[in-house]
Amino acid sequence: MSLSLGSKSPPFALLIVAALCVACGDKTPAPAHSTSETPKPAAVPLVQKTLIADWCPEHGVPESVCTRCNDELVAGFQAKGDWCKAHSLPETQCVTCHPELKAKFEALAPTPAGESKRGG
């Protein structure tokens, strides 16, 4: 037994097939953005660097621990055993004996507005 839809069957059949294709299409949500796009850098840093307000620009350490500017701090560093006799500085600030400290203090130093630090 055959089913005959008459002369209108091909367009009718195409309509049904098209409707089924749309109804059964891919249900996965489209991505929010194209993966081929390169993300733009943030205009403002996500985390603001805290600037040390008491920075000693002359000696390159925080002013609050600068023994060259405030000799009253010397006794406290000496009492803790943090003292370089050869250079009259706390060991934790003596870049002559501990050159690795230079990068630490340079990283802590505030930068003038509009300037950025050079990576190195």
C-alpha cells in the first residue's frame, strides 16, 4: 500500500524536512564571544599597587626603616642582629653584601605618575 500525497508532495515534504531540521538543530548555547578575538588589556589594573608613602628616594628604602636618615633606628636593628658592620647598614638593606636585595627594593619603590617600571 502506498501513500500518495498528490502533486503537492515534494514542496510539502521539503517543508516538513526543513521544520524537523530547525526543531532538531544543535541545542548548545553560542559562546559569549568569539575565541578568535584577542582580549583587550584592562584600562585600569585589576589590583592597585599600594605605594609606600614614606619612601626614601635618596637611599632607596622605606623612610620608616632608613637608618641613614634616622640614626635612632640603628640600635633596634643592632639589637635584632640585623647589622652590617662593614657598611653601617642593616643586613636586610645592605645591597653591597646582598646584591639580590637591590631588585626587591626597586620593586617596592614608587614610580612617578605616568611612568612604568622596566622589566628586567
